[in-house]
Amino acid sequence: MVAAGLGWLADADADAASMPAGVQAECLRGLERAASVHIAARSRVLSAFHAQGGFGDDGQGSARTWLEWQTRVTGGAAHGAMGWMRPPRSFQIPLGFPLSGDAERGRGP
């Protein structure tokens, strides 16, 4: 569902300029929430992949080089992903965190 929504937003036929400003704002808030959750999820999986040496199964010497090779990201992007691998505890998303728009409007759990 997430991929379908992002695909629609990225599609050249989707006319974001015709959306009301409130819809655009809600869309941007949702995209930033999704990006935050994506970083946290990728960091957790990448950390486990790194710890288990999964990159070695493909003949790579590190998780960073594996990312560059397998996901076709730049060296800088792979380095950045590795940097988020162990974020500070204060950055982690707590269990039960509302991923809807309720958090910013003060209507959290």
C-alpha cells in the first residue's frame, strides 16, 4: 500500500499543484513520518545484517560495500545508512507511537 501511494504521488499524472494547501501539508507530514519509520526500520535490519556478516555471503567485505553493490546507492548514501545504523536511544520510535497525524495535533495515545 505504501509503494502504491508513493507511486501515485511520484507519477507525472498526479497534479500536486491542484491539491488544496491543507492536503499538500498533510501529505508532506505523512511523507516525513514514513521517512522516519523507514530510517528506523532500515537501521535495525542493517545493524543485524552487519552483525551477522550477511554481506560476506555475497563476497563483500562490509555492509557498506554490499549496499553500494546490491542496492546501487552511492558511496555517500551507503555511508549515511551505516551512520544511522546505531542511532541514539532518544531517536528510536517507541512502541505504540501513532503514525497517523494525531501526534502533531496533540491527540496521541
